[in-house]
Amino acid sequence: MTNPASDLFPTDAILQVLERYWGFREFRPWQREAIDAILARRDSVVVLPTGGGKSLCFQAPALLDAGGEGPRLALVVSPLIALMKDQVDGLVASGVPAACLNSAQAPGERNGAASMVRSGACRLLYISPERLVGEGSESFREWIGRVGVRFIAIDEAHCISQWGHDFRPEYRLLGRLKTDFPGASIHAFTATATVRVRQDMAAQLGLRDPIVLVGAYDRANLTYRVVPRTEMRQQVQRVLARHAGEAGIIYCLSRREVDDTAAWLQGLGARALPYHAGMSDQLRHANQEAFIDERADVVVATVAFGMGIDRPDVRFVIHAGSPRSLEHYQQESGRAGRDGLPAECVLIASPADFLRWKSLLEANNELSESNRQHLREMERYTAATHCRHRALVEYFGQSYPSGDRCDACDWCLGELERIEEAVVVARKILSCVARVGQRFGMAHVAAVLHGDGTEAVLTRRHHELSTFGLLKDCPVPEIRGYVDQLTQSGMLARTGEQYPTLQLTADGVALLRGNGESVLYRQPRALRTARTKAGRRGAPTAATAALSDDERALFEALRALRLELARERHVPPYVIFHDSTLQHLARLQPATLGALLDVPGVGEKKAESLGQRVLATIQLHLGGDAAV
């Protein structure tokens, strides 16, 4: 990408800003290109996965001036008050002149932010889409236009697309920004967007020849598992046992399930809280704050929870039911491991989940063909017998290295086991598809194989077929899973959109005639006891597993200091330092302020304001006095 910004702002100049304010000494993938687009005043669409350093792409350019000319203010459109507050708190803690304007602020806070903007001291102003382009916002746009806007960054920009997983009508109004702020470049940022969504984002915002940057969707630090739902609470407990005392999110499909699960966990002594749209705003906010401030370990929630959560040390995400699309799953599971340390994503699924979603969408008049397709893709993911990382990456249009094992999913870790007589089972299914004339879908084929006397089966006399009841001892969900595996392996094909039917492929016919290769079938099993020993507080965690016993003890001492500092400053602990920074501190054990500045995640402002107490904690652990 040819970019004049590289002439105005060489790499060293940008890295100086990253190091001074954030303590980072190198770019993550695509950060430099995204920053260059803003500095060159080119519109852009930037898709970087959660934890990929997306926010830094629009925060850092706001601190770089082009010879002191032109407006210095950058607007950041953020969908949730909690999200903008946390981001501004983190920026201010790092010494960045930032502010926000929202309805939750007291008049004095709003006046202070407005004064900061008028004086030219503010570089980043966070606002909601409603305040910027909503009803009655004309006077605000006129005022901010007089101040001058250098560029506008739209966070969670997938919300503007009707094809996105979290469409918000108010985001559509952002299309007027190009007209209202003709001198400002506009930049759409999101963590998850298919090609169709990216194109729609650019079109709705009226972007002019935008630079499109798409980072790798693969989150190598996440371990994905799909578990067929049997005993839900036992399955949840197995995951919790692997993460005792660590932060996690459990997603449920209904408010009642949220309340019941949270109450059950509380009865077990877990620091768990519920969160859903049926709760009062006050209680919902209180529970969210408790989780952010580390006064709760687990939030049990509907999909209403998550977008405004910036907590980076979430070590597990459990879905106690399938989401409605892979976009939703990527976004929700992606809230784990934002700090780059290992985390686990477990989907506890049942075919009944998809029937619930269809009924719900139909009741809300939302069962469009697009939503049907999303449900089908999600159902195939749950039944897949290949690498989960590959499945997600390829769904979003990217390639996965051929033959590579991720060693971070149930398939590649060997946690699925072969069923007996796999080829025989495959031939029974293929034969049934042929016997019903290749004119019926999965549900009908499964009913025939299971020996169910449904009206459709009896009316067509399919109970008289030789394949009727061939798999009567196999649960219907398992049969459906085998059909999906045959489809994924190219033995069967689905044709038709609204009512897809099953048809044999050439490979399927060859296998049916005994000429094909063996088909690999596997069934998920519970993780072996050796893998699921109950955790305990104080045991090695994802953040401390690579540390020695002595370093782990220092990590915990620094973690306690972080919590103390956060309480004093009324900010979430991660605003002080991420776990990854504590990990570096525990390993490097700096003894001076100069050495402290060499630790990733420690910028000048934090070294100045927090350094003495950090060094004192390290020296106390080592049994000496800090030298500063």
C-alpha cells in the first residue's frame, strides 16, 4: 500500500508514541497500515480480531500532528457508555488527553469535557451514535464542526450493516457524516465482518475509495471445544473446575436459564452474577461493574452482555446453547483471552437449540433466508469433525495452512473418538438417501433411519423401506451429526435453499458401491479425568503457568497491588496493568524506574505515577529496598 503518511511519520516517530503512552515497542499485524491510513486522511475499513490491538490503531494517530496544521480533535463513535468510559479511563491513566460525552455523566463532568474540547486540549472525544447523529443532535454537530474534526473512528462498525450479527438502526444514520464533516476522514473498525458485511459498511458510510485491511481471524490462544449437551450442569462444572478463581462468561439462550444457572453457581459458592435485559438497569449495571472490578468471577448472561466488556483476562467462555450464527459465536467466544494468554471456549450444543432459534425468529418475523443460512452454518460447525480453527477461519473467507493442526481444539487434541463400523454406518445413511429418492431433507432421512412412524414417513410408505429403523439404537441428534459429517466430507450434497434436500455425490455413490475410501467418524467424549482435575485457587493459571514458583508468588503480589491501585483510582484493574504486563514484571523483576520502562505495557505516565509502588512490591518480595 503506497501511503504518503510514511513520509510524514516514519516508523520511529510512531513507535515513540506507542512506547511513551502505552509501553509498546513494536506493531502488531496491520496496526502500522491502519495508522498510516488515518495519517494519510484516507477512509478505511479495518477488521482486526478481538485482542489484536484494534483500538490503538485510532488512538495513536490522534497524538501525531502534521506540522501542527489543521484540526487536532478525533471523534470515536462507541455504542455503549460502559465501553467508552473504560477506554477513556485507560487512556487518561496512560497520559492521553481524552474525554467522553454521554448521558450518564453529571453536568460538571459534561462541562469539563466540553471545556477540554473547546480549549484544544482534547485529542480523542468518545461519543455515542445517538449524540452525534440522533434526533436533536444538529446543534452538537454544528458546535463540534466549529471546533474542527480531524478524523472519525467508528468502533463496532459492523452494527451499521443489516447483514452483520448485531445490526443497530441508529448506526445507519452515521452515513450522513461524510456530508456533515467533509474534511474528516472516516474509519470503520470491527473485530468480525464477512466480505458482505465489509462491503455494506463501506457503502452505508459513503466511504471514498477506502483502504480495506483485514487481519487474521485465527485466535491461536483460544482452545475451541464442542460438546453435545447431556447433563448440562455437570458439563459446566467440568469447565469451571479447569478455571477455578478465573474470570469467565456463560451464555444462555433465555433469561430464565440465566437466573437458574447463576443461582445454582452461587449455591456452589462461586462468585457468579446474572445479566440479562429483563433486569433493572441499576442491577444490570451493578453486576457488570462487579465483574469488571474483579469482585465477581463469572457472569451468566444472554447475548445482551459483552460488547461493552473490555476485561482482558477472561479465561473461559461457555455457550450453554448454540448462538444463532458463526458471526455471533466468533464475537462472543472472542471475549476470552483478549490479553493473548491461553483461554478456552466451550460450546455445549443440541439440535434443539436451532429449533428454538427458528421459532423465536419466526415469532419476531425475522426468519429471513439470511438467518436460515446463518443457522445452517452454525449447525454444521457444531457437527464438524475437523479443526475448529480451520472452520472459523475459512468461514470468514481466509485460508488456513494446509495440513496444519492447531493443537487448540477438540479435534486436533484427539478428544474425539472413532465410532465402531464407521463405513457401515455411512453406507446405511447413503442407502437411505437413495431409497427415498434423493428428494428429502435431513429430518426425514433421520426419521426413517431411526424408525420413527411420523406422518410424513407413513404417508409416503417409507416405513416399508429396507432402510427403515437401520439406526434405531442411535439417537436422532447423532444421526443428524453423521449426515453433516457426510456432507462435509463430500459424500452428500445439500441442494435447495429454503428446504434443502440430500443428494448423493459421485464419492458417495462410490462408497455405497464399496469402491470409496473409508470415512472417518468420531463422537465427542467427555474430557478424560487427567485433563479435568479440579482446579484450586493458587494453582497455576493461564497467566502464571509459564512462571516459576517464585515468579508466580510475585505475580500474585503484583496482582494484589493492581487491585489496590484500581480501588484507589476507581477504575477497573486492567486499566492499571494487563495480566501479560504483570507476567513480564514477575519475570524481569526490574529494580529501577529506567528498567521498569523496558517492560511491555508500561509507558512513561504509568512509570511516573505507579512505578514507586510497583518497584517497592518487587523489592519487598525479593527481600531488599527499591533503588529509584
